Amino acid sequence: MKMQWALIAGLVFALLTGIFAVINVDSVQVNLLFNTVQIPLILLILGCTLIGGIIVGSYGIYRQYRLQRENKQLKLRVTELESSATNKSTLDSFKSMDSLDSNESDSLLENDSIQSQRKGNPTGTL
């Protein structure tokens, strides 16, 4: 929707500039620092409008390029972070599995010592 309004505004501006240029057809004297030239005002208005459009368009293209480059860098960073998070979660799961194995072996040893004490072995060894 925003793009449509920008297009409509651009067309209205172009129409008003065209009407303004057609109304002003008299010759004017333009000082170019090193020389003075007589040109019709319509050419001066349309030329200045064209130069302004080129400048604004160039800035828009530059800004679009910069945003695309930043977008690529951010996507690469997200990919790096996701891969490091996946690696970290894999390591965490391995660590938790190791801790579960050690807890299971500790509980088995405790069960063996309790059973051996019940059988009359005071030292708790088998």
C-alpha cells in the first residue's frame, strides 16, 4: 500500500512539474561560472527535475544495496548461531547422559551395599 501511494505521489509531482514547465517557455540567461547561456526555461526546469530524480534514484539504489548486504550478513550470523546452539545442545545432551550413567552406577553401588549389609556383611563390600 505504501508503494502505491509513493507511485501516485510521484506521478502527481511529475504532472505538476510538466504543467509548470510548459507554462514557462521564455528564454532565460543561465550563468555557468565560465560562460553565460540563453536557454528556454522549460528545458531548465525539466533538466533540473531530471538531475534531481537521478540523484534521488541513485541514493535509493545505494540504500537498497546496503540493506541487502546487511541482510546477508545477519543471515550468516543467524546460521552460525543456530549451528553453535545445535552443537552446544548436542554436547549438553551428551553431558547429561554421562551424568545419568554416573548416577545410575552410584545408585547400583548403594543398592549392592545395602543388600550386602542385609545379608550380614558389615563392611558393605561384596
